[in-house]
Amino acid sequence: MDRTEITAKLTGIFRKVFHDNSLVIADAMTANDVERWDSLSHMILITEIEKAFSVRFRLKELNKMRNIGEMKDLISSKL
């Protein structure tokens, strides 16, 4: 799966979790850039990503992620 496919799949997940069909994600985007991205929605987001990509994140990996671009890199490394 290439980065474009990961982005498309992540976009669908973000739109579902945040109930916003117009949401467009970007590599530099962080939780501060998305309305309603709080600790609870973050847990739901991570769970949905793990299910969709059939991957598991370690707590250490999650703590290192600073933006969506790094999230994509991590997903790509696990596929």
C-alpha cells in the first residue's frame, strides 16, 4: 500500500470518527487543527486505524507521533 492509498483510507477514518465528511487531512496536521479531537476521540481514532490497517501501535510509538505525516510513516512501516 502506497502513501496515497494510506492517505485515502485515513481520510475516511478521520471523517467517520470526527463526523465531518468535508475533513481533509494533511501531513502537518495535529490534534490542535481538528475540532473535537480530544483524548477520547484520539483513542477511538487509533482503534479504528488499527482495525482498518490490521496493525497494532505500541504506546511508545503513539507518544512519538507529532502529526499525521508521522502517523502515515508509522502505518507504512507496519504494512
